[in-house]
Amino acid sequence: MSIESSAIRVIDGWYASLDLYQDKLPAKGSIAAALHVLNRLRIGYDLTVSAHVASGEAQITGLSGSAVRKILTEFGETRVLSAIGGRSNRGARGDITKLFDAMQSLHLERLPEPERISVLRAMQRRLVTEYVGRYFAVKRVKAPFDMNATTDSLIHTLLGNAAASGKAGAVAEYLVGAKLALKFPSKEIRNKRFNTADAPGGFSGDFEVGNTAFHVTVAPMPELLQKCKANLERGLRVYLLVLESQVVGARQNMEMIAAGRISVRSIESFVATNVDELAEFADGETLKTGVRRLLEKYNERVDTVELDKSLLIEIPANI
């Protein structure tokens, strides 16, 4: 077996070892980091991870969206894999450690520099041609429409479909944002990428309307409960929106920290109520219009801020 074939086997084995997340794919940041460090190895071949991390020992040195785009372009891929390259992926260092461990057996340090660079380029090419395209091939979230189903159940089914591909949290937040944007067209409803934190931007929650902070989550954690309590201390009213199956537990937790002061609602009913209002609580074509307006507003908001277009919802043909 040639050294290049062995190197490609290393890449394939490394990719297969990665943890899977949204759409049953590894984190984009890990792929971006691998492309970047393989580029760094062309200049100086050092399989010591510490030689490739910033002073804080968390982020890969020089890793950025522009650096990754340049590498992708070299291999004919012009689409954007990640705007930030992988700087926010805390697991990237561990994944790169695994890659370097697997590369030890190749002994590329023994090769003349031109041959070593050729093998490293072959590894990058394998990542781009075999694996990067998978991120662009994922399908949109399905939103089947059943005229006889309650609007709550339509939202529940939509969130269930999103959960199957690891997107429930993002879809839930964007659905709530779309609902608020439709409900209050004269107000500016914050539209952010799903993984953008609240605090650095000075925001009290995922959304703020008037004197009320809205928190949307499919996995209520103790930190979020404390954030809600902090909102109250600032004089804000608070809505905590969770999945229907989590409402009872979330309500009990909120009663322990702020009895009667935090409104806990299900995402399904919170969003569905707006759809029913848009449809004037009718059925038939009017209900279809309400659902379509919500999904179109959702897609408009997602398309504005997200690079990951698989978060878009496929509008059902029957509406």
C-alpha cells in the first residue's frame, strides 16, 4: 500500500471516530480544524498538539473562517463551511489530538519535504471531496401539514422532526422568534444565530419584548433557571418556553426559586396560539395561510443569519 493510500485510510478512520451531532454529522469545527492543521503541517511538520494551539491552549492557532475558505477553494469547494472556522468548537483540540495520534504511524517526517506536502494535500483533498460535501447535502426540516390535526400537534410534529436530526433547539428558538415577529410587526424582534450567547451582547434572554424576557430551550438547565431569577431581580417579567413534556417539571423548579413570578409555557402552545390567531381560529384555507405565514417568516429569519441552510423548513406542498 502506498503512503498516500495509508494516509487516506488514516483520515477515513479519524472521521469515523468523531462524535456525531446535528444531522448525524461530526462538528463542522473539527473538520475545519483538521483542514487547517494539515495546512500548518505543510510548513512545519510537528505532531505535538501544543505546537498548534493559541496561548490559552483551547483554540487552534490561526484558525478562522477565511483561513478555511482559502483551503476549500484550493480544492475547488467555494461554498462556506463555517463563518468562524471552528474557533467556538471546544472539542476541536481533542479531535486534532486523535488525528495526530493516528498520523504517527505514517512517519511522514521521514519523507522529503515535497513528498510529505503531497501526502498532506491528499489528506486535505480527501476531507474536502469525501466529507465536506455532506454538510451541504443535508435536507431541510420537514413540516407535514394535516388539516385535521390541532395546531399544537403540528408544531409538536415539526419539533419532533427537528429533534431527529439534532436541530430541535435551533428550530424551537427560530419558531418563537417568527411568532413574535408576526405578532408584533412594529417591534424589532432580535434575530441571532442560534449559538450566539445572550450576555456578551447585553441581552437578557433569547428575545425581549417590552419589559419581558423570553427564554427558549428544549433542555432546561440550572444555569437557565438562575438567569431567569436574575431577570426578575432587574425588574423584568420572564417567560420560560420549553417542550410540552417539560412544562410540569420546569414549573415546579421555577416555583422553588420564584413562586408565581415566572410564566412557564410550552413552545408548542405558545407558537400555535399565534397561528390560530392569524387564521382567526378558522380552518381550511385560512388555517393554511396562518401556517404558511409562520413558516415563511421562520425561513426568512433563518436565511438572514444562518449559514446552515438545513435549518430551513420545507414548506409543505399542501399549503
